[in-house]
Amino acid sequence: MTTNTVSQGLSASRTPGVLDNLRPLLLDVAVPLGSYYLFRNALGASTFAALAWSSVIPALRTGWSLVRERTVNALAGLILVVNVVSLLLSLVSGDPRLMLAKDGAVSSTVGIGILVSVALGRPMMTAGLKPFLVKGDRAREAAWRRLASGRAGASADFLRKERLFSVVWGVALLAECVARVVGAYTLPVDTMVWLGEVLMIGVMAVTFAVSGAFAAGPLERMVAGESAERHEAEGNSSLAGSTHR
């Protein structure tokens, strides 16, 4: 066996790290969001310009997926749609209440996208959830694949909880949208300016708690249980093999 063959074998069996699992989420969400605030606050760009420049990476990622894989990159496509909606709304000026309601429109776009992904059988929030449950561990990664593929005993419950996680987030974002729009047109503008931020933080906190208790927590236990069960089965198989020798 040559050195190159050994290197290729080691590379193929390398345990994916946390960064490997997080890379799609970083490219599709964190980079566009971070670049928006960089252009808007640090570099003093207009809202329109900041949104336009922060749309570049999602646009490239979506185009690359269409050309190379003949599929639509769900997260990148959703962020691109959100930015386009925001760009169009930012062209409307002179109405402070409409500008306050704009953030609600963005939340609703994300929420609807998440719920549509659940209906299509590809829950979008899984991309952000999986890295935190797998933790870069190869055994957990394999356990996740078995559960998601339907080959494990707990697969049916796993898939229900996976969908539930995205549904909770989709519904929460739609609820935030309704609350923002209602508040923008019923409360004083000065009040809604700070209340909008409080509302966002409150919705995020409640959603993290609910999705964690009813979906993420059970999913983590199933992944850990499936990983331990497979490890025990492999250990028993090895023990039986050595006994027969």
C-alpha cells in the first residue's frame, strides 16, 4: 500500500468536525447577515446598498446549486428571497409605520419558507439543528443518518420531531410578523421602535425553549441512544466472533 493510498484512506475516514457541519449554515445565513450589518453600520452604506451587497453570496450559492446539482439550495435561496423582499420594501419611503412593518414582512417570508420546506419533506431548520446534536462525532453522524433514513427503530418518532422543530420556528416567525404589523399600525411609532426589538428577543427566547423541550431535546436523546445501541451491537458482534475462533 502506497503512502498516497494510506493518506486517501485516512482522509475518507476523517471524522467531520463541527466546522464542516456548520459550513452551510455559516455561508447561507451567518455571512449574509453579518455582511449586512458590516455594510450598514460599520461602513455607513444605505439600507438598499447593504441589502444588495449582502445578497451576493446567497445569489452565487443558489446559482451554483442550480448549475452544478440541478437543485435549489434551500437556505441560500430563502435568504436571497428575504433580501429581495427587503430591497423592494426599502424603496418605499416616507411612511414610518410601513418601515416598522417591514421587519414583520421579512419574518413572514422566512416563516413561510420554513413551513413550505416541512410540507416538501425537507425541514429547513435541520441544517442549523444537526451540527449541535451531532457535535462533529462520527458515531453520532452515522446514528443521525440511520434515523433520518428510516432504518432505525426510532426513525418514525425522529422524523416527526425533526419536522416539529421546523414547524415551531415557522409558526413563531409568522406570529412575530402578525404582532409587528399590528403593533406598527396601532401603537405610537416611538413605542414600536423599541418594542419591536423586545418582541423579537421574546419570540426567540420562547421559541428556543419550546423547540428545545419538544423537539431538539428528544432528538438529541434519540441520536445518543441510537449511537450507543449500535456501539453495543458492534461490541457484541466482535465478542461473538472472537469466541467462535
